[in-house]
Amino acid sequence: MSSPRSTLLWGVLVPPLVALYFVYTLQLHVIVPELTDIKEYPGLFLKVFFYVFKPPLGSAGYEDLFQKIRSGDTREPFVRHVVAVGDLHGDLPNARKVLQFSGVTDDFGNWTGHADFFVQTGDIIDRGDDTIALFDWMDALRGQAAATGGSVLTHLGNHEWMNVIGVSELKAFSTVIIFTTFATGDWRYVYPTEIKTFGTSAARQKMLSTGRIGRSWAMNYTTTSRLPLHPSLGPPNTPFPPESKELHYQKEDSELDISYYYSTNEPLSHSAISFVHGGLSPTYGGLTPFPSRINELSDSLLRKLQHRVQPPPHPPNRYPGLPLSATQAEIELYQANGPLWYRGWATDPEEKVCVDVEKVLAKTGTRRMVMGHTPDFEGIVARCSGKIIIIDTGISHAYGGVLSALSIHYTLTPVGNHEEQRWVEKEVVSALYPDRQEVLVVDEREVVGDFRAS
Ligand SMILES: *[C@@H]1O[C@H](CO)[C@@H](O)[C@H](O)[C@H]1NC(C)=O
Ligand SMILES: *[C@@H]1O[C@H](CO)[C@@H](O)[C@H](O)[C@H]1NC(C)=O
């Protein structure tokens, strides 16, 4: 190891560079004025240093770095990665595959830390036997994620609600029922073999109401969520609009001024995504403040259902329905136009959804909305330039669709000199499949402001 190059390195170059390192990090030139001159030539020394060590950045990367050091720019690029998965329907092995190929978990089903957020949009239960294992796994991941600074956002789908409303054993299972049944709420989709995993029907009912799974639903699950892509917007589910803002659109929906919330002072105000099981209908009355209004109704309705005397099984008994104490708003939450059952974003024609979506995005303070519930067995569906994304691809073997996950890479990168406060905000939205990856949308815009992550 005594080539001329390493002699040069260790004997001649390293000592002054180490000295320089201390001058900078300890700000020694402040106390020792003679060092000020050295401070004037950081670029030269750094160039020599990087030439010798050839670290893994392209030369353009170093030019940027020198530029930043010279200008005193301390802005850091910000990166966030979100992975979302749709309906899992009782199939743990397929769910494990999806989280693994999307990088959320490793071979053992443990959190890897590669995603900052993992989102599941509901319908974990029914049509398969792995109900208990799936809900336990979600809670295990939630704990592992929290330990590494990540988060798991889980949602209640119409099937979780059906189970907590009604009770029965499966009498018939037909695809006709799956696709045509309107929201009545019951246990028609529960497999007898799945009930055995709980022991008895009564044990199952208990576990989903006041037992382990029911308590986790009440505490760790919401009906919808708003996930800000940049931390300057607050943690997930910070209500939008902020309380200080006037809700003028509530008076007359047609007067909605979409530009209203895109204030030039807050260019990131809508840098967020909504998640829900069914869909946020444009005519649903409880959209704002988002997501708190929906989630408060969801919490109160769930509490009423879980703590009532559990009704006898349906079928054969009559459909128990919502409790008499349910309010009108809680009833609407569970109706066809509510967030658990709405299918308009999947079924309505392009001209209609691409107009309607703007209103909902403006109201909910988001750039795109992601939902499950309406399956497409070929793959993830993106409509209106990715403002509507439907991620139910029939992952469970009960459907035999494709395994899929949605991936969103968000970056906010400083550009120009720091006085200009210019940043490039970018979202790359992709559909991930076991054997391929498909970029659905790349959105890029320049924003101006002071956006520090902390
Ligand atoms: C990983 O998963 C296994 C099996 O689920 C579990 O026993 C183990 O504790 C997990 N490891 C960590 C680091 O959480
Ligand atoms: C919610 O999730 C956490 C983290 O996994 C878990 O420890 C806790 O038991 C869950 N809450 C309930 C009520 O189950």
C-alpha cells in the first residue's frame, strides 16, 4: 500500500484537509483570524479532496455542492415515499407478496423502512380465512414502522363495517352477489372456515366489537385520511382547510372557487393525497373539514355499533341495520353516496369525473385521491392525469386478479441560489406489479417559499 499515490494521499493531502475540516466544522476562523484566508478557498480544497477520494457523486453533483457551500445555502432536498395497497380480503400470502415486492416489508414480513408511509384502503376482512392474521400483522407493522419513524395508515372498508353491523355465517357465495349487492350490511361474505379461526361465531363477533380487532379498528383505523406530502403541512390528518380559513364554498357548491385555496403564499397547500375505501363523492355533504368530519362520524358510529347488544345473525335473522341512535349524518356516511360505498370515480364517464374531481381536490386540500373498492383485475386505474387512482386489483385469491401496489415518490429539491427560494416539487406515481413497474404520472412544478422539513 505504498504506491506513490497513497503516499501523496496520506502524507501530503490528508493532513491539510483534516485541518481544513476542523476549521470549518468548529468555525475556528472565528477565533483565529489568520484562518480566515483558508476559508476563502473552500471550493479548491473540496475539489482536491473529492478528486482524490472519488466519492459516488457525478461531477455535476459536486458543482451543485460547491455552489451551495459558497452561497451559504443550507436548504436540503426532501424525499418521501408512500406505498398504498387496496382490498386484501382475507388473503395473507398474497398480501405478504405485495408488501414484499413493493419494498414495505422484507422476506419475513417485517417493516424495512424503505417506505415512509404504508397505506391500506380497507376491506382486509371477508372472502378468505386470514382475518385475524392480517389485522395482527397490520398492528405489528404499525409498531415496527413507528420505531423507525415511519407510519402505517389503515382504513375501514365497507366490509369491515358490514361485519360490525351484522352477524351471520355464509349461506351463499356468488360472484353475482359480489357485484350487484347494494349496501345492506351483513356477513354474507364470511367463509365458514374463517369463522373457525375465531372458534365460534360469537367469539368472532366479540373480537370484532370489543375484542382485540374491534379495539384496533376503533383506535388505529379511520374511514378516510389526508396524507400531506411535505411536513410543513403538518402530520397526517391535519384538518383542511386550516381553521382560520373561511369556508365560503359551503354556502353554495356551484360558487366553489377552486383557485381560492391555491394562495400564492401557500404553494404547497394541496401537496397531499386523500385515501378512502369507496370514494369521496362530489355530492357527499360532509367533505370538509377534511378528513376530520368524516372520521369523527366514523368514530361515533363505530362506537355505537361495537357497544350495542350484538344482534342475532343475519341471515337467517333480519338485517339489523344501523342502531336507532345513529344520526342522519352517520346514516349518510354508510349510504351509497358515502365514502365507504361510492363508485362514481370508477364508473362515471371521463367528462364528468374530470370536472367533479377538481371540486373535491379543492375542498379536501389534495392533489389526487386514492381508493379501493371497485376492482379492475388487470391493474391499477389512473384517471384524469392521475387525480383519481383506483387501486383495488382483486389481490385476494377469491378474485384471482393481479397483485399490485401504488408507489408515490415525492421530492422537493432546492434550485437556484437560496435567496430566490426556488424549489422543484415532483411526484412520481407508479403502479408496481410482481414482474413490472408502470409509471402512471410524473408531476413536476416549481414553487417558491421557505419549505424546511423541520
Ligand atoms: C420479524 O418477523 C418475525 C416473524 O414474524 C418476528 O418473530 C421477528 O420478531 C420480527 N423481527 C423484528 C426485528 O421485528
Ligand atoms: C394500535 O396499534 C398499535 C401499534 O401496533 C398496537 O400496539 C395497539 O395495540 C393497537 N391498538 C389497539 C387498541 O389494538
